[in-house]
Amino acid sequence: MALHSLLDRPIDVEVSLLTDGRSHFFDLVTRDRDVVAESKAFSWTATGNVPSAKISTLREAVTYLRGLPNGTTRYLIIKRSTHPRKKETLAEYFVRLNEEMLGAVNVLELPEEGGELRNVHGLLAPRREDGGQRERTQSPPAESHGRSSSPPADTVAELNTFRTQLLRILDWLDGAAMSEESIARRISRLYYSGRIPRVTASLMHTVREVRNAAEHDGYRPTAHEVSAARSAAAGIREWAEKNGWRETKQLSQPS
């Protein structure tokens, strides 16, 4: 298995671990239980249609991986399968649509015939170089800091309200909802096409990041961080309204 050569460490298969208080059998786990991987040999349909059930299974695998304790290095390994017309691999498609839920889960792609793993999302864990003690891996901040307690429900609700407003403004800019594109990619696309100024794009990313950390990572934002998201949402709304956006006329185009 290619993951063996990536880590240069013994790996057990089909290991039961607790994830968010539930038991789940993970496909590949190191003996130290500090690196865990789920491996899925999924493909596009023969006609190039989206394999919806398989995408749902991949999302479920991400949920299991994200429920593991902090400090665990997590991998989702997907067999390389290229779309017959779009030339996009299934792993690339999955990451593009689910980038915001991945968190600290690294997505790797394995050629059907075996060989080198390709990193599609996240950071690869470093190899051990000491023959005994493994190198410390760097965990993303949202996964390793500020999780002493879950965020209050009213804080999450307020942040989700900011996100809903952001989605409505993005839909207004696009003229329609863009369900197959992540919020981060929409903001970047609209910024680089000249539809959103730099400062407004930065405010949008602030709302997105704070909300995602609280909603998906269980991160408890500080009062200043919530205030920053609140101010960012107000700034976004102010810019949008100056350019013609109204809550009841979301799909009218900006002047």
C-alpha cells in the first residue's frame, strides 16, 4: 500500500477507534494510532454523471475522520478516476464541492494501477527521520486551538446568519445560486473578475472563516473574533446596498 511508503511506519488495517464517542472501523491506522486513513476505490459513472451515493459516503468518511482526537493526522485516500469529458478527477471534484468541511483532513489520490500518491488537499505528514520518535506534525489552528469548550449556540446561530446574508449577496452578484462551487472559490472568482473589491473580499473571507471554525470545528471564538465577524458582515452589507442590493431583490444585478 502506498501509504506505507509515505509514512515508513507499520500500519494496521480495519481498526476500531472512537470518533465523537462512537466506534468506527477505519481502513488504515498506524500502530501508535496517531495517523488514520480511510481509503475509497470510487469512480465516475460510465456516462460521467455524479455518483451521488459515493459522494455521500466520502462526506461520511470525512465526518468520521474529523471526529478523531486532536493531534491525529487524517487522510482520505480516493482512487484516481478522471471524468470522461471534463478531465476533472473524482477527488478534485469532491474537494472542490466540500472544501469547507474538510478541516484537517488531507485528501490524497491513488492511481488505479498503484504508485505515487498525489496530494489534492491539505498537508502531507513528514517522514520520521530518527528511527524512533516521530516528527511532530503541525495541525491547522482550527483543529488544535480554542476547543476547551464548544461555542455557545447563540454565537453559532449569529455566525450562520452572517453566512446566510453572504450567500444571498453572492447569489445576487452571480444572478443565481451556484451550488457546485464553494463559498471561498466564489469569492475569489468574483474578486479576480473585478466584481468585488479587495477589502470586501477580505471581509467575506473573515465571515466564512469564523463561521466555519465555530460550526464545523467546534472552535469557541473570542468576543473580539465574533465582533470582527459582526463588523465584517455589516461592512459587506453596506457595500452591497450601496451597489443596489436589497434583501427582497437578491437577484437584481449590481449597477
